[in-house]
Amino acid sequence: MFVKHPLIRPDSIEERDYQRALADICLRSSTLVVVPTGMGKTVVALLVIADVMLKGRGKVLFLAPTKPLVEQHSCFLRDHLLDRSITVLTGAVAPEEREAEWIQNDVIVSTPQVIANDLRTERITLRDVRLIIFDEAHRGVGNYSYVPIAEEYRSVNGLTMGMTASPGSSMAKIKEVCGNLDIDNIEVRSESDPDVARYVHDIHMDWVEVDVPPEMRRLADVLRKLFDRYVRSLIEMHLMTSARPASRRYLLEVQGAIQVKLRSGEKNGSYYRALSLIAMAIKVDHALEMVETQGLTALRNYLEKVKEDAASEEGSKASRAIVSSDEFEQLEQMMEGLHMEHPKISRVMGIVSHQINEKPDSRVLVFTQYRDTCDMVANYLSRIDGVSVSKLIGQSGRCGEKGLRQKEQIGVLDRFRQGEFNTLVATSVGEEGLDVANTDLVIFYEPVPSEIRSIQRRGRTGRSRAGQVIVLVTAGTRDEASLNASEKKERDMRKRLYSLKQQWDRESSKAKKDTVQKAAPKKGQNSLADFA
């Protein structure tokens, strides 16, 4: 059964009760829609847009954080929305042309930075906008461009819709998003809700544990010895305490506190020494992460960058101190005879090979945290018979290698959807919002501590058919901490969302009751009905 609407192309959108219910709620009040990735948030947006457009004149502004997402949403609307003009505004369009496009079109799909700039220069105004949709609404914090746009829109008193799979785990973050975007209602749906469950395809989760080989563990021990030396110096300076684990987060907190004191004019020569020690500790900690969770290629590449930094005139003191240490020399000697990779590589190769052999028409997506690991994994997977591989990486170039422009990212995704290759290795650019086809298998090369990123990665499968997610975890390393952190944050997010929803509903109900009581005639007074 398909959606029937005068402004929606016939027989193009499957009718789902929960999407219609969410759309009806969004039409009544400014709402944050929290729905798992793959459950059709964009369809809900289409239903809301169509109803708003049908009821009268005015524009709809559909905002998304990246150009590929903007292109994706505009293509979807052009495929399904009838009799209304749609345009795309990004930084690639000249300001004068944007001004004309704004005037001439009914639906504007844009990146927020462009709209914020055009509002600031008064090229456009929001007074004719009846609906703004904020995709990936969890970004609506701090100084992100969503915030000033929403502030400007307040005076228009129009309708707002926020969409996200994961707004954040803390109550403060969720409230900040809603407050910044002028949202007064939250609607949450999960795979277990009765009106959603029948549309959900099973996602089978597996956690595969691997061990650090003894040779790599010895490298980690040398790095940990150097790291502990730097931390011990900071403890002796009474800037850190041994009672708290010396995590990267703790180091950054101490760094921030010292910088605040220096900016306020506090003079203490030891602070500069401390900042240098913190920089050294953070660099060594990153190297430790490389050897424990990524592999020797990633470690070698990173240490080479530290050496290059130390050798350059503009290089940091921290890099020079690390390179001149006995531990660094020992590390290089130990690595000379090592020709091996992290056991995760063989596991990934085995998993992908099995998937493609069992189901040759499969689509496989492998997520990696780092670009070096992405390159390495893609290289190894390309050696497997039947596996054709491409990479999806960000725009920034480094070490002589160019990144992928947003247009190129869109091209990679299109070719993946069309089956030109069956395996895609992606960094974080593949996590947020992008439709990366009907993926049968998603592999996390490592767990990520963010619940938002974990949900987004997982949501790349199980969209139109059952899917599988495999998370590789290195035993006894920060992989385990990252996995536990993301799972806890996700549980907390769900609890807080439902709690906030209940709180809002109670306050809304009380406000309506108070309004009715104030409007009712006092004892002894006649109401208008008495004179009817």
C-alpha cells in the first residue's frame, strides 16, 4: 500500500503508520523526531513538507550538514514531491545566484553555513518560510550554523522539525539541542515499538575479540614506559593525581586548565614545561593506540610523522623530546625485524571473504577510525578473489594524498549502490546520514566511544533486508573501554529521551489545564454559552 497525497508521486512511497503518525505530530508543534537510522526520517519529512505546501503559500527550508547529504535529500524530494519547485544552495553556488534561487523556489535544500551567511548579509529573509527541517539535529549546539538560523526564525513563529537517530546521551545536551532549535516536543521511536516492529529487519550483532600478539605487546610496553615517565613528572608537579587514570581526556582537561591560567595573566614558568609534557604524553598515547588497536603499518606511519615534525624548523619540542628518548630508539630497533600486521586484518579478510563467497551479491561496509587504517584495510581486501574494493574518505588531503571532494564522495556511493564494487572501506564520513545502499554486512574495525557514531555506523545495514554487524575488539586495550562507553551512553540516551518526553508531556498537559481553568467563568459569572 502506498501513500496517497496530491503532492506526492503515486505508488512511490510505502505507507507506514508510524511515519504518518509522526508527520501529524510534527504538523501540530515543533518536534524533534528521534528514529533509528534506516527507519525513514526523510519520508516523515516529505509527508510534513507535502502537507505544509498543500495548506498554503510559503517556503520550506531543508537543512543538512554536508553537501552529499544536501544532494541526497534534494534528489529524494525531486523524485517524490510533485508540483513544487526545488533548488539546492551550497557554497558552490554564487551569492547572487543563491539570492535569485531563493526567491524563485518553494523548497530550498541547503547547507546551514550558506543560509547563515546569506541571512547575515541580508540576501535572504526567513519571513516567508513556513517550515524549517534540521537534519542531523544533534549538531544544533555551540556555534554551529543551525543555532543562529533557528534564532532568526523565532521571530517568524514558523514550524520547526528536527531529525536525528541519536541526539546525545546527556539530558543537558538533549535540552540544549531542543532549546537552540526552538523545539517544544520530542517524539521517540525504537525498533521495539509496536507500530515500528513489523517494518524492522533483523540486525545480528557479533563482537569478535582478538589478542595483541606478543611482539606488538612488547612494543606497547616500551611506549607505556615512556608515557608513564611523562605522567609521573606531571604528578610530581602536582598538576595530576595518581588516584585518577591518566587518560587522554584527563590530560586534555589539565592542558585546558593551564591555558586558562596563562591567559588570565598568571605567571608560572613550570606551566610551559607542563604543557610540553602533556603534548609528549598525548603523542605517545596515540602511538600506543596505533600499536594496540590498529597495527604496525599505522604505528610506523605515525612515528614517521613524529620524526618529520622533530626534524623540521617549525617542529614541536614535544616531537623532538620523544624522538631523542632512549625508548624511541629502542622502539625503532625492535620494529626493524617485524613484518606482521594486527590480527584484526586477517579477521576482516576472513569475514569479508566468507560473506562474498556465501552471497556473491552482498554489499559490505568496513568502518575504520583512521585514514591510514582505511588505506591498509582496502589494500588487503583487494587481494581477495571476488572482492572489489573502494574507499570513502573525507575531503582533507595529507602527506601528498588528496582527499575526496564531496562530489567524488557522492560518486563513490552511487557506484557502490549500482554494484560496481561490493566492498566499501570508510572513515567517519560514511557514518552520518548518507544512504550507503542496502548493506548486508557492516564491520567496525574498532569500537567508537561515541553512542552517536556507533548508532550511525550500525544503521548502515538492516534497511530493506536483514543485516549483520561485526565489531572487532582487541582484548585488554582501549577498544574494550570504547565499546563499554558507547553501549552505556546509548542506554543512558534512551532513558533520558523517554524521561524528557514524559516530562514535556506532563508540563504541556498542565499548561493546557491551566489555560482552560483561566478561560472558565468565575462563580457567579455568566459564560457566553448562557446567552446562546
